Amino acid sequence: GLAPQLVESELFGHEKGSFTGATSQKRGLVEAAEGGTLFLDEIGELPAEVQAQLLTFLDSRPFRRVGGNRTLSADVRLIAATNRDLRSAAESGQFRSDLYYRLSVFPIEVPPLRERKGDIPALAQELLDEMLRRSGRPAFELDEGVLLSLQSHEWPGNIRELRNSVERAIILSRGRSATGKSLTVRAARGRRAEAV
């Protein structure tokens, strides 16, 4: 994983000279999100030292930039996501239980993609539209065979794997639609499965 000091710097910022490479003062994500919402993805991967600092911040709002001695505060709403079972991680000591309970104010559990196969066509279309907007490519569509193939896959990598499959289909397709020949997904046991 990332070094705790780098994660702390990303969240809370740093002062010039606080560590090698800190050539100027930097505001962190917490400070930048003042008055708004901060989304922390993969919260279960936070180093233990940073978990303690995040807990302190959530409880009373003070923080210091790395290398700083001035106490700052920020009014920030935090939304955190993880693919880990944080309750089990907290019970086994792999995640701070006090931070787990602090974050569990309003938990929302989203079932894995394999349990929501009916959502896959709409999700794939949204991912496709987003990629086309970013790339400036012309209209493009996923044919019915592709959508059926997408729905038959187990998606151990969830939405990230679906995103990669849609992007791969765009790259490998000729013309303005993706057919089964342009779609490749990984089977659950690691074998390569081509959609037909």
C-alpha cells in the first residue's frame, strides 16, 4: 500500500519542506472539500496511522497539515466506500473498530454486480456514454449479443471489470457498434471467455 505519510498528505495537506519532495505548501482533500462532500473510496485500505487521524477529524474537525503546527478545521460531509467487510475487519483488528462505528452512521450496502444482472445493460450504456463523451468519439452502441454476454458473466471485478470490458469492446470494434467478437471478459476461474 501507500506510505502513511503520503496518504496523510493527500487527505490533510502538507507544509513546504515537511518531507522529501514537499517543495511547496499543499492543501489536502479535507481542506479543499470545505463546506461540501468528500468521497473516500477504498476506505478499508487506509493505513492504521491515518485511520486514527481521520477518526480525530471526524469527531471534532481539527487537523494539521503534515509538517505543520497550526490547527485547522473543515466542515466536510464524508462518504466512504469499500469492497471489504469492514465489520469483520474491525472485529479481527485489521481496521479500527472506533472508526468503523464512526463511519457507520448511515450504511448503504450495494449488492455485487453478479446479483444485479438486470442492471447490467443500463450500467454498460452509462459507462459507454461516459467514455464516448470523454474521448469525443461518435455515437457507438452495444448490440444485443454483447448485452446478453455481459449479463451472463459473473463479474468478480464488479463495476471496474464491467468498465474495462466496455472500454475493450470500444477499442476492438470496427465501426459504430460492438459485437460479440469485440467483447472479451475473464471467466470466474481465470480462463478467458470470448463472447460470441
